[in-house]
Amino acid sequence: MATFSQLPSGKWRAQVRKSGMYRAATFATKREARDWATEIEAQATHISAGGYAPVPKGATLGDLIDKYSEWAAAGFVDTLLRWKMKLEVADGHEKEIQPRVQA
């Protein structure tokens, strides 16, 4: 649910709380704040229903690759590999686990 409040500076603050997510931003007009809040609420609904964020409009393949690279640099890929290894060990396939070298 979005809430809007006018700041002493005359700008508008939009706050969105939905599906355990909180986002806030400040805008020059209430219309800009309302448009932003509508977009954020739609993203939150999409994430809660499908489990992932929608691809941003106008995003190129290069943009998506850059975002993946940021995740990989932050250890996201390493975390997934550790989960996979734990599952393989739990299933009794620990002898099949091969060390992987990441580029």
C-alpha cells in the first residue's frame, strides 16, 4: 500500500509497503510519486506471485549480464554452488562432486 506526504520543502514522499517490502522516494510532484508507487507495487506483486523480479522495460541483454556479474561478484553464484553441493551430499552423491573453477 502506498502513502504520500508533502514535505516542508514542497516535495512529495511516496512510501510503499507491500509483501514485506518497504521502499520510499521523494519527487517534485505528487503525480510523479503516484506513478512511481504504482510501478513499485506492481513489481512487489509480481515478485510475490512468481518469486522473481520482472525485467525492467528497455533493459538490454548487456544490462542483464551486467546485473548478473554484480551478483556473481557479491558471491551469489558461490552460494548457489554450496547449496547444490549440500544437496548432493545429502542425497548420497558426495563422490560425484567435482571441484569447479570459476572464471
